[in-house]
Amino acid sequence: MRIRYRFVALLWALPAGAQPLASLVDEALRNNREILAAQKKYEAARQRPSQAGSLPDPTVSLGYTSNGGPWPIAGIGTAATSNAGISISQEMPFPGKRKLREEIAGKEAAAEFQNYLAVRLSVVERLKQAYHELHHATVGIAFVGRYQELLENIIKISEARYSVGRAAQQDIFKAQTQLAIFQTQLLRYRQDKTSKEIEINALLNRARPGPIEVPEDMPPGEIPTTLEQMLASARDRAPSIARDRTMAQRSELAANLARKDYYPDYTVSGGYFNQASLPPMWQFRVDFKLPAYFWRKQRAEVNESEFAGSEARHNYESTNVSLEAKVREDYTVAETSRKLIDLYEKSVIPEARLALESSMAGYETGSLDFLSLFSNFMNVVDYELMYHEEVMRFHVALARLEEETAMEMNP
């Protein structure tokens, strides 16, 4: 009885009904509720600059002054102080304050836009990571299932050899133990597959969650650009850095506004008062709001704004350092995984397969013991699963780099 075995290719065909990653990304960008909430928050923030730069609402006063009694217009036309009239007053911030307030609100809106972009990138990164982890689980199920079949054939051969005294019973036990281990791996892969499908459906906000079909043919590709270009893109385009840079600028404007609070706001008012047969009376006045307690209020406000500005600059610098470290780390992961993929694909797996083919022939003729055959068999299983694990790590690292640098990777 011969051991029937055919090596499977590392890259397979696209199964019917597979959902390409690009289409899922488009669906997430349209339907994900985190993205939609961040978008609406940004749109709300866009409405604030015009409000902040507007004048306070004017005040209109209607009233009368009477003589001889409390009722309206008592004594009007006979008493010089009896009248009925209207006055309008308008509070006027000190020149420059309105512009600063509008610019501050504009910076806050710009920061909200960067938050919106960051949420988009985060959702896409999580979707891509879950998709590639789902692919790894799907590949694991397929590989373990195929090698389970091969191991069952080896067990049949061992049982036949044991029946004629040419194999030890422990060989059968060892193979059956590994068969049980394969079953535990299948259960784990199936759990991971279900978990990732749930995560993807949640990110897509699908009303009716269902299975996600992934293509079996997912070549790793290459790292699309250099580390230096990624670092430059992160500094220039990453939403987290742009947001903190904008907030630092906002803090500078807030400090300038606090300094202008040393100067008084004022209220302009004017009125017309009818006195019947007597000449009408007109009034105009300007009221100044004096910063009389500047050493307790305005000075503390300026100090607070300067400390807040210092905090914002430190946050910006910290984000730069932290993001650069993440980019370098994930680039190293991607670079290492890509090298390992080449080693597994071009050297390790082909040599392990040749060793397994040779040992199978030797085991069938009785020139090789079961332990050598089993060891070569497990090497092929482990190396092929390691290969696909490195493919997953490579893709996940690129997905993280895409979020960190705001660059399109898509190897």
C-alpha cells in the first residue's frame, strides 16, 4: 500500500463568492458608524467659527418715564422728565478679539477634521487586520484538513506494517496523538475564523451578519516604499500629528486672546425718547468694561493659556516621537516577515518537501523508520503554516503602517 500524497501549491485560486478587501473597505467607509459619527462631529465644528467671530446680540430696550403717577406717559408733554422711548445697545469686544475667537474656532474645526481622518484610518486598519487574520485562519483550516488526510493514510500504512510485525505500536499511537492535535488546531482556527467574521461584520455595520469569504490566493507582494519615505509621510500627513500641530497653533491664538483681555470691551448705546409737545430727547453713550482686577483674573488667564500652549507643544513633540517609533517598529516587522516569506517559499519549504518525499519512499520500502518519516512530515506542516503566518504578519504590519503614515500600501 502506497502513501498517496500530492503537495499543494502555496497560492490557490480565488474561490467563488470571495469578497475582495477593497470592496469591504469601501463598504466600511460608507457604513461604519464610528466614521459617520466623526464626520458629523467635524461638520458641527465647522459651524463654530462664524459664531465665534460674530458680534454679541444687540439689546433693544423699550420703556417710559412718568411724573404724577406710575402709569405710562403720565405727565408727558408737561413734565420735562416724562417720556416714552426706545434704546439700542451693542456690546463691542476690543478690536482683534473677534478675529482671534474665529481663528481659534477654525483651528478646533481643523483638529476635528484630523480626528475624522484618524477614525477613517483606524477603522480601515482594523478591518484589514481582521481580514488578513481571517485569511490566515481559513488557510490554516484548509492546510490542517489536507495534512490530516495524509496523516490518516500514514496511520493506515503503520497499522498494516504493525500487523505483519514491521512497525512498532508506539508509531501508531504517536501518529494518532498528532491526529488529535490537528483536531484541536482545527477547532482553534474555526474559532478564530468566526471571531474575525463577527469583527468584520461589526466594522461594516451589516444589518444581517454573515460569513466572509476571503480569496485563498493572497500573495504577499513587496513593501511599497522606503522607511525614510514612510517617516516623511507620517510627519506631513498623519492625522494624529496634524491634529496636535493644529491644537498647538490654537493654543498660541488662545494665549494672544487672553492677553487682549487686558484691554476693555465696551458697549455702545443710543436711544430716542418722545415727550409729546415737548422737544424729543436723544441719548448716546459708551460704557467701558474695565479690567479692574487684572492681577487676579487676566494675569492668571494669560498664565493658564501659556501653560496650555506649552502642554500642546509637548503633546505635538511626543506624538512625533511616538509615531516615528511605531513606524520604525512596524516597518521592521514587515521587512523581517518579507525576508522570512522568501526563505520559506524558496528554500525551507521546498527542501522540507523533498525530505518528506524521500522519507515516504524509504518508509514504504522499509529502509527508513517511522520517527524519521513523522519528523519530516511535521516539518512540512509546521513550515507551511509558518509561511502563511508570516504572510499574515506582513499584511497586518502594512495595514498598521498605512494608518500611521496615511499612505496607500496595498502590496
